[in-house]
Amino acid sequence: MPAATAPVFLVPELPAGPHPVLDGEEARHAVTVRRMRAGERLVLTDGEGTAADCVVAAVHPGRDARLELTVERRWAEPAPRLRVTVVQGLAKGDRGELAVELATEAGADAVLPWRAERSVARWEEGARGAKALARWQSTARAAAKQARRVRVPRVADPVDTPGLAAIVKTSAAAFVLEGTAEEGLAHVDLPCAGEALLVVGPEGGITDAELDILRTAGAVPVRLGPSVLRTSTAAAVALGVLGARTGRWE
């Protein structure tokens, strides 16, 4: 893995050859924000698990900033056998973006926005919904870079409860975080591979009707502990539990 101090920069496709050039918005960030200089190290990644350790050979500042790089090592990080998708109920204000940020740092493989019944934010179809989705996607990218991840969680289009139930039916496992549940996530049976869903409700919680629909589809209600967590922090805590119980942190 890359050195802990090497910043990560995302590119649409990892350049071929030993001397790639980093340009565009990522290069402007490297020059104006990170103030990178020749001789410093960075990591290039396509966000899909392919990455390269690089040394900055030359820096060209300005409007069309670019960095000339020398590749020292390339590698591919395999996807985890058990992939975890966080199903996040839409939250008001910046709490949804905070949830995405924390879940990304904690290792979520994907994020699925959920139009839950008690969601204050609605993300209606059209420009406003597209803008909100873009903010979540941008948050996931930034958080992945901050956490030095070479796999960026994909943030999909939002689903309603029937759509979520259909996804639950095809998953290897689905767990609804519910404070009144009898089973704890620390003890429930987990699959070894496939996709596991972690369903987090909005600020007002999950309704009984929603819980019934998801349970009928195959989801298992679970609790994290004796305290009540905010919608913005619950997924990150649950990911920590799964990381410790599976090989995801090995």
C-alpha cells in the first residue's frame, strides 16, 4: 500500500507508461492547495482499485497546471469478498453528506440513497435532485481521497421503499439498523461473500410499515448497542463492527 503521507489523486483512467502527466482539476488542486513540489510523492488511482505510486518530476503551475510524474510501482487492490452497501435514508441539511463522508472513511463499498417515509429531504426528480446526488458523489470522492482509498464508493440513484425491497431480495444479506431489535450486529450470522446491505433510516427513524416491507423481503433488524446513534454516524459504527468481524480489515 502507499505511504501514509502520500496524497491520493483521482483520474478517469490510470495512464500507461512510466512518465504520466496529471492535469485538469486534480493538477490544479495539487499545485494550488497541496503546493506539491518536484521530488514529492503521490498516488494516482482510477477509483476502481488500480493505483500507482509516483514521484513528481516537474510542476507546471498556472491556469493549465500539470504535473510530470515518474511511476515507481503499480498495483491493483482486489475488491473485498463481502461488499457492503450503505443504504442511507435521506437526511436534512448536511447530515446526509456527513453520513456519506463517514461511511466512506469507514470502508463502505457503495452508497444507496433511500427516500424513506420520514425523510425530510425529498430529492424530487429534476435538477434539484440531480444536484443533491452530485453532492453525495463528490463527498464520497473527497472522503476516499482523504482516507487514501483506491476504491471510491459508488453513490447510486435514490430508491423508494419498494425499490429497496427488491434489492434486499437479491443481496447476500441485509441488516436494518433498528434500536429496538433483539439481535445485535455484533452477533448476527454474516455471509462470507456477496453484497451485504446496511439500512440506515432518516432522523425520524424507520416506520413500522417500512420495517415490515423490508423484513418480508429478507432483511434482518439489528441493533448496534444500548445508545441511539444519529443517522449520520450509524453506518460508520456498523461498518466498524463488520470490519472487525470479517476479513475486510485484514
